Amino acid sequence: MRKLIIAVAFVIAVVVAGAALMRHRRQQPTPVYEIARAKANHITVWNSTAQIREPVATLNFGERVDVLQKFADSVNVRTPTGVSGWVEEHDLISQDLWQQATALATRVEEMPIQASGRTRVPANLHLEPGRSAPMVVELSRDLPVQMLERRVIPLSRKSGDLGLRQPTATDSPHDPVTVAAPAKTPEATVASPGAAPSEEWWLIRAEVKDLGPVGGWTLGHFLALTAPAPLPDYSAAANMRLTAWFILNRVSDDNGGDKPQYLAAGLRSGEGGDYDFSLLRVYTWGTKRARYETAYVEDNLRGKLPIQVTPATSLGGDSQFRFTNAGPDGDTSYVYEMKQTTVRRVQGDLAPKKTRAKLSAQSHTKVRPKATSKSRNSRAKKKAHRAG
């Protein structure tokens, strides 16, 4: 009997101790594996990873969650309201990457705009130029973007991120002044003849619905530039692929309004591996003919973005622009001034190889070649024969 009493007491003690231990464990918070952020809006948190499951919460872009555990491609998280559940791993971004993305978005807000465009297809936005760089967000098709910095990097065929599908001719936005980059495969990228395959990337900023301003790098052939008229036609006539353009000043027209006068920079086909533009053009408004005219031309540059522009503060006022040019003796700062329709370089190599201060419509007409001495003698003989 005594042994039975001792055994029952022992069992009761074990049960009580076990219950106390379980109560203690329930009172202790579940250890946090890491902190993450929601990568998009309206992310559903499920009560399990089973096929039959129920939603228990919803996450919005940037919302912080505690990661409790991982299972396959699913992550067990705890929301700020204390609800625990499961989400897909690709819907989250780590706290470290979130801080980098936030810092990048802040930095691009202060950078000067070099060009504007739209996404031709849905495009991934990365923290750095490169397909394997961490992705911040996916941009939708036909989203307006501001282009800030350009970089050309070698193409990596072993990259884990294969990007999105290639754009097609039907993907270009329906904009009459859109300068759409030709559709190309990753191998057919900007590079000098004989050089290793490379890709053009742009640092951009965009305003995404429900997310706000974002910044990051995306492939250049996912973008279509939306330059104002007459830049697309004029650049095509000059065999120039635009990479940047700016308004230098505005002048009065005959209709009581005003017209912007433009600076345009671009590349010839196959150029731009280690520089951003080789051609400069300034287009001014001619009131006499009521059309734009080419006022300044400069070729054979190795210019780097950004181009810093100080626009005129009054109608028809003076303006200035500057950039860094990569020469044989190193980088040189080039500074230009525009007074009325005259543009001249005031700092840097002051003897550009090919410049024209002012081009009129006559400069585009064919000039009759000078007569040679042989042709002059022939005409003189014919004239004497008619006189005789």
C-alpha cells in the first residue's frame, strides 16, 4: 500500500512539473529567426502551408514581420499585431536589403534627371546593375520613369536571375515621340566591335501606385525613352541614339507663347561601352521659319553622365551646362555657355575637333562644287566659239 501511495505521488509530481514547464514555455516568446519586410501590397498570411488553408492576415509593402521559421519555400512569420502565419518566401525582403533599398531611394531623389521614359515590359528593379543583384520590386509595363545614371557591364551567362522576357515590337508604348530602343537579346548589347558581350543598365526612379517613390537599376532595353518633339526626328536624322536631353532656356514665338530650346546628347550605333555620349546637339527655335534649327554640333566626345545644366532664369536668357569628358590624358571638366543661339565651350579643351556655332537651313543644301581649270578653259572656248 505504501509503495502504491509513493508511486501515485510521483506520477502527480511529474504531471504537475510538466504542466508548469509547458506553461512557462507558452509564456516565453517564440525565438525570432530574423526580421523581414513585405515586398508588395496585399500579401496574404495563411494559417498553414497545406493546400486547404485559411487567410489570417494581410501584409502591405514595407510592413515589418518577425521570421519564426522556414519550411521549403514558405516562411512562418509574426505580424506587428501578433498574428502568426505563413507567407511565400519570395514575398519578403530581408531587413538589410530593405535598408539598402531605402537608402538608394533617398539618394536618387537628389540626382539630376538625364532623360525620361517608360517601361516597355514588366521590369525588375535591382539594388545594383546586374541580373544577379538583389531585386527590390517589379515595375509594371508602361510605367513612367526618370533616368538618372547609365552603366554598361559585362554580360554574365551564369547569372541566377535570368530577368524577364525580351520586349517585342508590340510592347512599345503608344507615344508619338517615344524613342524606343530596338528589341534585342542580351547578347546583342552595347559594345565595341570585338568586345565581350555587355549590357546597358539605367539607374531610375519611379512613382509606383500604392508603394510611393522607388529607385533602382533596370536593363536599358526594358525602357523606351519619351523625348519631346522634335528630338526623336532630329536625332534619327543625325544617326544619334539619345541618352540625355535638357531644356536650356525658352524663347518667345509669334503666337504669344514660348518654345523650349534643347540640349541633346547621344551615341552612334555600337558606341558607349565606357562613356555615355559622343555627340552633342543644341536645337533652337527659329521664329522666321517657325521651326527648330540645329544651332550647335559637337562630335567625337567621350562624355560621362550626369550632365549638369544651369537653365536660364528669364525668357531667352543665358544658360550653362557641364560634364566630364574622358580624354587620353584623363577626365576633364567641360563647361559650355549659351547666349541667345550661340554656344561655346569656356572650360576644358577649347579647340573641339568639330563644332559649328550656328547652322542655318542653307547649311543643309547642296553646294555647287568649284570649277576646275580644265572646266573653265572648256567654257571659255565655247563662249569664244559662240562669239565668233
